[in-house]
Amino acid sequence: MAELAGDLVGQLADHLSQLPPPQAAQVIARVLDPDTGVLGGITHLVATGSVFAKDQAERGVLPAEVWLALGRASNELHEITLDLDEHKTTLQHVGTQPATTAAKPPAPAPLVVRRHR
């Protein structure tokens, strides 16, 4: 089952790279949706795995480090999901704009890297 999911995500990534920008933006917005998107689903899966690992760690079946690692991953994915959700509306808007033949393309925006501490 996990192999199939990985294959589907890989196919989606391959397909995404071939889409025109407006359609790609729509797909990205759907994938990033915290409630119904792939990222939200993976975040939920990792959180559920953390609960499972905690139970197993308390029984001595798994090392506590497994539970702690899954808990950290779950928390970080949740934070990432929240950060990206801020941009979902922008991606949806880009995905619904009609194609125009602009005389001059818009200037690219400088990229900024945010660091979480």
C-alpha cells in the first residue's frame, strides 16, 4: 500500500512538472490544502504513527526514540502545513487568472529564506 502511495505521489510530481503554470498552481493549492490535500493527509498519517509508536514504546516494543522522532516529524509537518496554508489563496488565484499576452512579463520577485529557530 505504501509503495502504491509513493508511486502515485511520484506520478503527480511528474505530471505537475508538465502542466502550464495556472494549472500547476491549482494542483499545488489542492495538494497543500491542510484538510483535504496530500500534505494534510501525510501530516495526519505521521501524527497517527506517533500515537501508535507512543503506545508501543510504553509497552517496550519500540524504543522511545522512534516515538519522539515521529512526534517531532508530526509537529514540524503541522507547522509547515500552517505556513503553506497562508499561500493557498494566492496559488488558487494564480490558477484561475486567464492567460494574457502581456507586452512585458512581470519582474521576478526576490527570494527570501525564512529560518525557524
